[in-house]
Amino acid sequence: SPARVEPMQSVRTTRGNRVRLECKASARPPPRISWYKDGKPVADIALRRFRVQNFRRRSVLVIRHARSEDSASYECRAQGAVGPPAIASANVSVLPPVTAAPDDATTLGSPCPMPDPSSYCLNGGTCLFFEIVQEQACKCPEGFNGQRCENKDISNRSSMSHSYTCKLGLSITYYC
């Protein structure tokens, strides 16, 4: 009988990960399955990172330690005893690793998302929203402190004059 293949899932991964593509095919007798990368036979690619495992009615292509040059369209072609080959394809996208570097908005806060941010902070304080804790806080001018810059700082230590005060929950206040 002519060969049939099930659709394959496209894969997005980061560099260095393992990619596994599975091709399930059916025909009587069992079909011969071959793999192609951008139209070229994978068997011709002399890379140890590519491994093909053939079973009776399925074939698995494994790419170890994926690289950006492995990003391509991959095809599984199943050839039955009669008829044209059945083809399933999947795109593989290998992305650079994600680095978790905080951006300035996360670290320093962004302007408060309210109609009049200047009304929240007192005594000339600047309202900032800290995304990471989902809290707004005030950057108090020199000589003031507190959640909303409501307190006159009698000690007026210059090292503390630009600290932020965040309130977490009902009663815990901390410098953030």
C-alpha cells in the first residue's frame, strides 16, 4: 500500500539543547524512511551530532548539542512499495541562549501607572513602580523619608537620602 506519514511538530530550542524529531509512517510492507535537511539528505551530512534511529513504522532524528546552523526545514520521507513518497516536514529554530540581565526598569523602577503620579508622593517625592514586586514607592528628596515621603528626616544622612522605601503586605517596610 502507499505510504502515509503523520504531521510532525516544529521545534524551537536554544543552542546546546537536544532536538528530537519523530516521523510516524505506515504502509504495507513497512515503508523505508529517510530524512532531509533543507532538501539535502541527512545521510550525506557527516556530523556525529545527527543520529537517525529507524524502527518498524517510525524514525527518529536526534540532533545533539544544537547549533544555529541546524535551524532549517527538516523532512521525513516515507517510501512505500507503491506510489510516491509521503512527506512530513517540521521547522527547527535554534535560538541563542537567554541571558537574564535585569533591565533598568526592573532595577530602578518606572514611572507610576496612575493618572497623576505626583499626587501619590508628598514633599516633592517622585513616584516609581517596581515591576518585580508590583509595588509603587517614592523616591524622596533629601531631608524626607517614609512610604510616601511623609516624614521629615531629622538625621538627614546623605547616604540614605536617595533610598527607596517599599511596603510589602500590611506592615513590613524595607529599603529596596
